[in-house]
Amino acid sequence: MRLISLAGKAGTRIGFIEPDARFVVDLQAADPRLPWDMASLIAHGEAGRQAVHTAAEQAGPQARLALESVTVLPPLPLPVRNIMCVGKNYAAHAGEFRGTAGTASGVSGDLPEHPIVFTKASTAVIGPGDAVPAYLDPTASVDYEGELAVVIGRGGRGIRASDAWDHVFGYTLVNDVTSRELQKRHGQWFLGKSLDGFCPMGPMLVTADEVPDIRSARLTTTVNGELRQSGCLADLIFDIPTLIETLSRTMTLVPGDVIATGTPEGVGVGFSPPSYLGAGDEVEVHVTGIGSLRNPVV
């Protein structure tokens, strides 16, 4: 399934994108008994998935909308908690940070022995097409980081890597927008990554069954049409099962949790001089099988 959150007169609704990608089924118009927000739908598990399929198959013409006519929101407009992120999870990207403004205290440019985990405030989330407010960064050091995000379906604690795929609901895209100077200034990553509007997400949530081998997918990021990042998910230092195992070893993962898996080399801070974002730029993150996330910068 390919799902979106869309704006409606009565609030946020969930849309089911039909296979031809021209129409979307307003699931609440098709079946008012379905949850109205994505996190609640995810929490319904397999029963919720089956109910979505049934509603989409039986939807009348009043529930089918032209995709181009709807306002697409982030798949999880207000995630259940902070976005969990992984730093330096591609070897070449880790090397970019040696001696740069992006190096936080206590983290060198060497390859990590264990996943580096931080979070972005859930209030940083914006949707596809929404403007990244670079003007909120007083240091004018706004950078992009295209990433694949994993959305947890079945929660749990102490999940083994061998069982991790059973806990994945699906995938979406995020741009881990970052103020590099704030990241450095405060000796940690949270403040420089949590400015309002610094987490574009979307455009859709693609269920895991639609992407049988996410490890073969390629991630690219372009700025104003220029290719800046390109990497394969197979190149992750810590793969998705390892990340789920590591996180759930110390905390209970819950349905709707979002895990951003890391970014390839090619970020702006790695250029000499750094190539930061400014007003008028446009960033596009693309992952094969998942879609494209485009956002202007203001």
C-alpha cells in the first residue's frame, strides 16, 4: 500500500493511492470507522491493513479524488514522539566530517563502532512542498541530509535483529535539515537539527510488502537539480535490523515510531568552502521504490 495523510475540512485524513497513482481514495469517506490519523491506523496492525484494502476496493466515486487535487501532508504530521536518527551511518559520509563544522564534541571522523543515535523534535516535521525556513538559523549554515526513514508497525522491546523485519510497517523519506554551526556550538546534535521546519517528511508511507528488498534501493539528493548525494541502502554501516535491535535493547518501540537511517556523502558541509542552503534553493530526496520529496528553501 501507498498511503498519504491529506488535509480535509474535518481535519487530517488518510488516503490510499491507487496503483495508477492518478487517484487517491479518501479512506474516511469510504469507511468512517477507519482511524483518521496514520499512527492510529498503524497501531491497528494487520486488521487495520485489511480494513484499508477492503475500503479501497469498495470505495464509491465520492471517495475517489484526483491525487493532484489534494493537499498532501507529512505521512505522520505529528509523530508519536521525536524522530530517531542515526549519525554517520555511511562510511564515506563519516569521512566528510573530519575537522568540519558538523563534528560534535566527542565524535571523531572515524567510523563508529556502535550506532550514533540522536533525535529531532517532532515539531520540526513539515510536508512535501512545504518551505524549509532557513531564515530561522541565525548562523546561516543550513545543510541537507537525504535519508530513508523506517516506520515501526508492531512495537516491542528486546527485538532481535533476526525478527526486526516483522516490526517494520513501511518506509518514507526525510530530509534531516541541520544547522551545522548550532550543531557544533552546543556540543550535541539536537538543537541544530530541531528547528521548526527542519524535518521535511513524505510524500507517502509505503508499506514494507511493496518493497521486498529495501537494501537494493538507491538514495539520491539534488539541490537545484544538481546531484549532491547518491548511495545504496546496502552500504549502511548499521543496517535496519541492527538499528531496530539496538534501539529496542534499551527502550520500547511503539507503532508509528520513525527511524531515519542515515545519509550518504555529499552534504554541503563536506564541500570546500561549505555549500549551504539559502533562500530560493530547492532540495529533492529520492529513493527508488519510495518516491521523491521536494522542498523549497526560504
